Amino acid sequence: MPDLDVLFRPYRLNSLHLPNRIVMAPMTRSVSPGGVPTSEVAAYYRRRAENGVGLIITEAAGIGRPAALNEPDMPRFHGKAALAGWKKVVDEVHAAGGRIAPQLVHVGHKLSKAAPGWIPPSPYESPSGLSVTGERVSEPMSEADVADIIEAFARAAMDAERLGFDGIELMGAHGYLINQFFYDDLNLRNDGYGGSTLVERSRFVVEILKAIRSVVTSGFPVILRLSQWKPSDFNARLAETPKALERWLGVLVDAGADAFHLSQSKFWQPAFPEVDAELNLAGWAKKLTGATAITVGAVGLSGDVYESFAGKSAQSAPLDGLLARLARDEFDLVAVGRALLQDPAWLEKVRHGRVDQMTDFTPAAFATLS
């Protein structure tokens, strides 16, 4: 088995020095009443920092736009009370020697497990008034709406740095608003935010990245989470070929992305099997751009997160394949979701070879802040 030491090599992301290669993946918890993170939320993140996680990326937090969230108890990242709650989270994580970045989000028109009877403060928004399943549900966003959302992302990033966060992540995957702009069947706009090519349809996130870079310091890391697939089609590709991926990611790097967090259901799946039988999406991103690449997807477990959402448990799995890929620098950082959600000491158990203490993941963990 490859040496575990590869997981514990330091890494530098822009001006941020990380003690190891493990990132806690963002996972929605919806336990912030009225959008305000509590002391329990702060303690939840602190426990991961105390157990050596190199970088914590928080659950998605909504920017300052009325329909940015689709659940009442998802955390907000605007307003005096919510930002005060996040300040406590930052302070707790830093007191434990950790590093932390919020994931900033606008959900777009992506309904999920909203509380029965809960009505969002304003209608859900999408590029062309379409839901993620393609149904017309509202009017397209106006250019004024687009401009306000870009400003809201930048304001949230500026607040994150002011509060002491170590970077930010933009949620551009999984059918949320930024991701909706990328798809030719969801983005039918005839203005400058639409277009026939993926690069043209990326203008929205390009302007968000540029706006953020204009208000944060040059060394402040900006991570962009991306996925190739749609919520309704796990075989879909935004970039059909490595060449198309190179053009797309290159534009995003030029706009200010320091790192890409590349979502896959299983990290070992090849992104372009017709070209390379092994290289995953994070591997391709690093090869094509040289930017920091974060891999994710069923690390340390046998089944993917969607199986867990469906109620299936996932067995603890060895890290041999992951360590081999990391040792040959296929990607730079490794995001771990459910294993860390269930067990804050997961990384310490890995470090010290306490395999007998590694447990299977059970969906009941989604309901707790362990």
C-alpha cells in the first residue's frame, strides 16, 4: 500500500498554507434556525479542526438575495445576525488550529427538502425561468437581477475575508444557479449571459469571479466547485472533450479561480474513458490548467452519496487507490464528505492506522451534528 504520508504533505493554495491534503467537503445540514449558525454549528466544525482536517469547506450559505436559499434553516451569509454566527464558527475553528472557507451559494430554481408550508421570501430565480427539469416556472432573470446577484457574491466574499475566513468556495455544481447558466437547455438567454457555447454561457460566473477578485486581497483563495453531470443525468457532460474542458477552465482561471473542486459520485471514475482509462475530472483539471485540483467522491467508502440519500449504508473502504493517485500528483487535495460528517476523528484514525475503529456510514448521520 502507498505510504499514508502523502496525505499529510503540506500544501500551499495561493497564500494559504495547509498542513495536509484533506479537505472537509461542504454538506448541507440545515440546522441554522432562520439562517443563523448556532454555537452547535461552530462546535461541529471545531471538532473537525481539532482532529487535523487541513481545510474545512462549510455547508452552502446563501448570498444576500431573497431567493438564494430553498430551505428555511440553511445558513445565510448576509445580515448582522448570520454574520455574527459565522464569526463564532471562524473563531472556534481557528482556536483549534484549523482553516475554513464558506461555500457561497444561490440555489437558483432547485427545489429540495423545503419545510412543508414554507414559502421563500421571493420567487425562485433561474437564467431563463426554467426549473432544473426544464419546466417554465417563472420569468427569466433580468439583467438587473444578474447584476445584483454578482454584487451579492462579491459582498459575501468580502465579508468572508473580513470575518477571518481563509478563503471561499463558489457553488457552481449540482444544478444550483451558477451551474444552471452553463447548460444550453436551461440557459436560453439572448443577451450576453447566454450563447451557443459553454464559454459564452460562463460569462455569469466569470463576472462573479472578477467581482470577487476586485474586493478581496490578492492572496485570498477562491475555489470554484464544478460538476459535469446534471441532477437528472449522471452521464451528462458540460465539456464533451478534454480540449473543451481546457478552454472552459482556462477562462475561469483567467477570471480569478485559484482552485477547482471537481465533483464526481466516485473519485475513481475516469472523466474521459475514451481518452484515458484512469484520469478523473480533478486529474484532467490539473493537467490542463495547472490550477489546484480537489478530488471528491466516496473517499473511504464503498457507495456514493446518492445511494446514501436513498437510505443505503456505505461500507468503510481502503484508501489504496486514492493514495496511489495522490502520490503521482494526479490531483492536489482530497475532499471527504460522509466519512467526516459521521466521524470528526476519521482523519486521526486514518493517520494512526486505527482501521478497527473505522465504521460504515449510515444515513442516520445526516440528521445529527456529531
